[in-house]
Amino acid sequence: MGASLTILRPFGEEDGGEDEVVQFVDRSTDFVLETQDPLTGGLAKWVDNSTDPLHTYLGLGGLALAGWPELRPFNPAINVTERSVPRRRGSSGGAK
């Protein structure tokens, strides 16, 4: 959902602008961090559920979109870090 909102940018000046975006990002970040398992560090779909690789990956992507300083910039259109984008564009599709 965060990636879709990043791409579509639904929050305009007339909709509350920057304040609404900041509040949404803060609430989303809080939710993602609440799903973290304190023992394994993974992220779950819901609070108090088991963590799994998919939701850990997507949660980290969402935190990167929110500007989490420890994470690399994330490209929501192709679901990878910006660091990976040049390699993907230059890739011939075969294994190297």
C-alpha cells in the first residue's frame, strides 16, 4: 500500500498536503514496527502474528519508503532498492 501511495501521490495540497503525508507515514511506520518479533527481528502481517520472509521484506521496503535512515532508498515501482536499478536495466536477463 505504501508503494502504491508513493507512486500515485494521492495527498495533494488541498487534501492537507504535507501534514497528512507525515501523519500517514508516522502511523504506518509505527504499525510496521509493532509487528516486529523481538526475538527474531522479522516482521509479520499483523501484530502478534508469526513473522515471515514476505512481510519482513515488504515491511523493510515500506520503512525505506518512509525514509528510515538505516535503509537504502527503495524503488516502489519495481520493488527493489535504488542500488539494484542500474543492474536490472543493464541486465540481459541471463545469469552472470
